[in-house]
Amino acid sequence: MTAPTEIRTAFPGLDLERITFDQAKGWRCPLCNKLLVADRLLGWFSAESGLLTDATELWACAEPCR
């Protein structure tokens, strides 16, 4: 894990308060929910409630799914 440079609280098309455990752990894409085989860093995120109350890295499909 790398140190957060900027903690984001929003991302287009993504409800940070509804992130699942698998998405927060980097096993599934938070945008399309597919299993991650090749990935890219979306950034560091936190939310007022849900699993992302602490700053967390979110990873998405390497090929943009959205």
C-alpha cells in the first residue's frame, strides 16, 4: 500500500457508501463488479459511512470499464 497523496470523497458513477468488502479489498472492480485480473489504481477514497470510513485504495479494471 502506498501513502495517500489525495483522499477523494467522490468519483463519477460510484457510490462510496455502498462499496462491498470484495471491492474495498481489491478483488472486484467497484465500477462494474467484475473480478480483477489486471487492474489500475483509481485513488484513495473515504466516505462518511460504510466500509470506506478510513482512507482506502480502490482498484478498477485495467481496461476502463466505464
